[in-house]
Amino acid sequence: MNIADNTLKSLHTNDTFVDIFTDHFDESFYGFIIDFNDEFLLLEHYNDDSLYNGIIVFRREDITRIKWDNNGINSAFKLISRQKNIKGFVEIDIKSIESILKSVDKTFKHVNLQIQNINSDWSIIGQIQEIDSETIILKEFGTMSTLDRGMLMLSIADITRVDAGGIYENNLLKIHKVTKSANS
């Protein structure tokens, strides 16, 4: 096993609070590593206010650095109230992007897709209607102000990150009266 995999395994096994950086997209994310493989990493995410903010599945190739055990991270960790009762993580299948999308949608009743190589601000939240290895069709949620719902087809290859269960997404589900599963 290489240094990166050994370190990720240790961080996961020791339940270490980390800060994951995707410098190409100028972002960093606090959380706990829940699972990883050669291609993907699943993070239990906490926002900058140390509030639980769902999950994030990264393509490992987009992760440029991972930090842990410094003053800033340790201070943020002291403020979190970890939700140990969240069972949905075990149902997220990170074998492939298609399995990630299907299992996230099934568990959280939505997906939040990041298309950062095209536009770093582009975030698409919706429910999967159809999917194959190349294409996804979503019933998209509009913003909280528009509440517009429309259909959207995209290439799976353009997806750089998959999020779900965050504060904003959960509020959209409430507004749209979407019933979430017992696991989320």
C-alpha cells in the first residue's frame, strides 16, 4: 500500500477530523473520512461554522492536500456536534461514479452535482430520473427563491464532486415537500 492509501486508512480508522483541499477549485472542506478507494473519497462534511453539512464524494485526483492536527482544525473540531446516528454512509457505494450517484440519490432523495471544470460555481441539485454510465437525467430543484423544477440531462464525465444531505439541500427538500428516507 502506498503512503497516500496508508495515511487515508489511518485517518479513517482513527476517526481523525481533517481539512480536505481541492486547490484547483479554491475550496477546502472539514470532516471525517468515511470511505475511500483508488478513485473516490467519501467525507462526512462539516461547514466553517462546525455544523454538520451532509456528505461529499470527491474524485481523489481533485484532492491536492489533506491537513489534520493543527490549531485551526483542532479548534473547529472542538465546536462540532457529531451526529453519530447517521446510518446512510454505509449505503453509499463508491465503486464507480454511477454507483455513487444511485446510492446517494436513494439514501438522501437528491444529489448535488458539482461541475467545476466547466464553472466552479455551478451546482445542480435534483433527483435522478434516469442514469447510465455516460448520462444522467435529473428532475432539477430550482433555487429557494425560484422553486423552479425542470428536467436536465448532463454528461457524467463532467461531474467533479457529489454532495448530499447538506443544510441548503435539506431546506430545498422541505420546501418541495420531498420525504427523505429514515437514513438521512
